[in-house]
Amino acid sequence: MTTTTLAVLVPLLPFLGAAAGLLLGRTAPGFVRPLAVVPILAALVLAVLVAADQGGGQALDATTELTPTGSVPIELSVHIDGFAALVAVLVGVVATCVQVYSTGYLRDDPRYPSYAALVSLFTSAMLLVVYSGDLIVLLVGWEIMGICSYFLVGHYWETPEARAASIKAFLVTKLGDVPFLIGLFALATETGSFRITTVLGAVAHGGLDHPTVIALLLLAGVAGKSAQFPLHTWLPDAMAGPTPVSALIHAATMVAAGVYFVARLLPVFEASRAAMVVLAVMAAVTMLGSGLAALAQDDIKRVLAYSTIGQLGYMTGALAVGERGAAVFHLLTHGAFKALLFLAAGVVIHAAGTNSLAAMSRMTNLRDRVPDAFWTMTVALLALAAIPPFSGFFSKESVLGAAEHVVTGHAEQIPEASGWITLVAGLVTALLTAAYATRLWLLAFHGRGAEAPDHGRQPLTMTVVLWVLAVPSLALGAFTFRLLPDWFDGHDLTPTLITSVVGTGLALAGVIVTYAAWRHTTALAARVPLGAVAAHPEGDAGLVEAEAIASHAPVYGGVAYAPDPADPGRLLLGPLHRHAAVGFHLDAVYATLFVRPVQAGASLVRFLDREVVETYVRGAGALPRLLGAAVRRAQTGNVQTYVSALLAGTVVLAVAVLLVATGA
């Protein structure tokens, strides 16, 4: 069997598994779990074989024309270079872990068959994007992911939060997809093909007449799918879906698709210096804003969601300085430790019975209830904070090193402004990332108060997956840049000395400062009188003694989930906290600028339709009815009446004729 055939089977097997799962979900429920796991596991094995055959060398290309479409053909083609091979393996690993984890996490969910089928279809669509050599085929996978995300985020459709989040995710990503589609057609029109290799060849020979317009149109779609500023607001709300779905979306599918797309078509963006600066600004705002927002979130999954947005900002920043190897490197390491973070968070949430970090901070011994989640999540948070020798350190420092390379004048084709913007924002974000990672760890696992609830041991399928993902979270960084340099365009991904020292120093400073703030706020909280609640200037419940509230939760009710007085995020952010907690009011801005005007327009249209159009229609129907009624009343059947009316009419006509004649 040829490598091309294996590559075609990689996205096809999960698709067939999804179709079979939907068909047999009701009639043969015993086959649902094998159909969820086995096809994706087989796709992973085939993806590994394809990667081994590709070997980081010459790209594998194969194509066949689907149907004649005129001057710009649409082809079913595969284009597998080192990036595609590695990303496909990442997608397979994470999707397999998610499906295995879900068999335990959703074991009592009656809608598990449809859920598992949608996860398989989601995976198939992402693999299609990764391997596709034609932009239209890539677009098909791109849009299928959007549809699957709508259903998966809204899996718990009984809750208004899930329904609103699924609609928001769909609408925001589709908002970006409209200019994205226009950009694809504009790109194909100027290069004469949808085939990626042909497009890149045309760009290399100066075949683009409007590179800035095309690049900015494409960036709109990337901002939507990869949750970059200003279209990032859907991702934190998408946490209303099941935790395994969050892991899949954040680690290996959907949000990774935008970064991967720019990496594959990077020469198109490099053809416009203005587009590269815009890309750098978008990355910088995304990194800094998400870091501050993550430091103020109480929901553990929302902290991780904003973390994903920030890490995607790092990848976008690497692309803004023309280093797609560093971007994909960070995409791989982030996929491993972010999937681990979400799946471990699912175990913690199950044990604590809540998503709230404030509530967890009032529970003691939570880490003893979930030792597997505690240790593996610690590894993942260290990787997220870029502490050496964990994987996130190597990939994040490779991004900062690429920015330093531009700043020092070693990449003349990249605007120096892009390098400075990415470098400064990346270093500040390293500090923020370490701060919110430390805050999450302290609040979740070092609480003070009542005993954490004991829900028993988690299913083995959930805990084993955590340790499987802990291995790449620990070792993938060092392994990748030492053993796989040829897979990243042959570029040296070894972190530079200056950025490594400064970046690691800032990360350690973030850890130390956050720990010191936590110790300070914990000491203050211990001195609050029993059950005392003070009005907070932000409108929150105020300071509540942790032990008192945790041990009297039935008495104090909702106050047990009041903001934690030991939360270091409040001390670190100060007056900025209440703004960061709501994402700097960006949703409110969008509601004012877009949602309310649209709703007002809809209300106006409804008013015009009901009060004007329907009134006209009702009037048009009422007039004939009135005339008919009048005529019907005149039809009495009395001959004398008819003769009298005839004579009266004759007299009237005679008088009229006489008057006309006299006037003449």
C-alpha cells in the first residue's frame, strides 16, 4: 500500500467511524464505544506510518481532478511535508485520548453515541485540513469543523449557557469565514489555481497583484477559527461544552487550524509587509489581553480557555516574524500539555463538584482525592509556564528567539516592527502565564477548609490518558529540537541564550510574585471574623473566612461560592481585576455596536411587516368584501325595486346629458 493511499485513509477512517456510530447508535449500542475509539486509533497508526515515510524530507504530493470547473480547477490532492506529518500525528494522539477519556467521562450520558460520532467527524475534518493540497478541499474540512463545534459545544443543550455558547461560537467563526472565503477566491484568481503548491510557486515569482488585501481577508478567517483578537470572544464561552470537547478544540482541532493554515501559506502573508505588522499586532494584543483575563477568572476551564488564546498568540507571533517552524513547534507542545490540562481539569471538577476555583480553595485534601490529576496537571502547568526542562520552555523560547533574530537585523524581509512587537509582548506574556498558572495550582490544590467531597476513584480510562499525555508534556520539547530539525524546514530551533535567560527569569518572577501574593492574602483571610461578609467595591460578596464557609456551606448557601479572599489575582491586578474578569468588556462593546443595532433593525422590520405590510394586505382584502356586501344588499329580488332603480338611473343620465349640452 502506497503512502498516498495511507494518507487518504487517515481522514477517511474517522469519517467512516462517525457514520457507523450514527447508524448503529440506537440499534447496536454495544458497538458505539469500539466505533468511537478503534477508527481514530487506526488513523493514528497510519498517520505515524505516513510521518515515518515522509521523514521530514521532500514533500509528498498526489492529485486528481475532481471535476472540470473551467480555468481554475478543483482537485482532490494531498500535500504532506514535515509540518503536515507531525500535526496529523498530534491530532491523532489527542483525538484518541479524548475518545478513550470520554468513554469514562460520559459513560452515563444517553447522548454519548451522537457525541462520539461528532468527535470522530470533527477529527476527520481536521485531518482533511492538515493533509489537503487544495484550498477548496481544505475549506470543506474547515467548515465541517465549525458545524461540529456548534453541536459539541451545545451538547448540554438543556442549559441556556450551552445553547448561547454554541450559537455564539458558530456565528463568530462564520463572521470570519465570509472574508476568508472571498480571500481564497481572490488568491485563486490571481494565481490561477486552488492547489497549494501552485499558489506558493506563483507567489515566489511575484504572481500576486494585491497581496495585502488577500492576506488581510484570509486573516479574518484565521482570527475567527484560532480565537485571535478581535474574534476571540467565543472561545471562553465554549467551555459550556463537555470537558473532553474543550480538550479537543483547544489542543488539536479548530483553533489549531488557523495557525496551521497561515504556516502553510506563510509566503502569501510575507508578500505584504503591512500584513505581517498587522499579524504581529493581533498576536501581541491577544497575548497580553488573554494573560490578564486569565489571571482574573474563577472558572478553572475559563482560565485554561484564555490560556489557549494566549498560546495561540505566541504561535501567531512566530508567524509574524516569518518563523513557521517555531509556530508549529509550539503548536505541537501546546497540543500535548493543553489536552492534559483540560482532561486533568475534568477529573478535578468531577471530584470537587464545581468549576469554581473559589470553591476549590475552600476544600482541603482535594489533591489527595485526585493524585493522578494533581501530578499530571502540575507537569502540564510547568510546561505552560515555560519552566525548563518541560516542553513548553523549548517551544516558547524558540518563538522569542525568532523574534530576537528579526530585531537584531538577521531577517531583512520581515519588518523590524513585527520583531519588536512580538518580542516585547511575548516576554510580558511569559510573566503573566507563569502567574495565572501558579494561581490556578495554588487555588485548586492548596485549599483551606472542609474536606473535599469523596466521589470515589475515577474510571481507569480517564486516569491512564493523563499519564499518556504527561510524557510529551515533559519530554516533547527536548526531543523535538534535538532529533527532528529536518521536519521544521531544517531550521535550528535551539533557544537563544538571551531570550532563554530573560524569558525564564520573567516566568520564575511570575511564580514567585504570585506565591508571595497568595501567602499574603491567605494570612489576611485567616484574620477575618467567622462568617463575616464585607461589601466589595466590585459588587462581589467580599471577604469570607474560608474555613467557616466551607464547613457551613448548607447554612450559608451561595455565599460558599463567594470570591476567595485568598485569591492572589485580586491583589496582583488591583482595580484592573473587575475589567479583566469580563474580558475587558469586549462582549459589551460588540453588543452595543452590533447586536443591539441588529436587534433594533429586526424589531423595525417586524413592525413594518406587521403594522404596515399586513395592514395593506388586510385593507386590500377588506375593500372587495365591503363592495361585495354592498352589492349583495342591493340584490333583493324585488322587480319593482329594480325598475325604480332603472328609472332613477335613466333620469340621472338624462339630466347629466342636458347639463353637458347646455354647458357646451
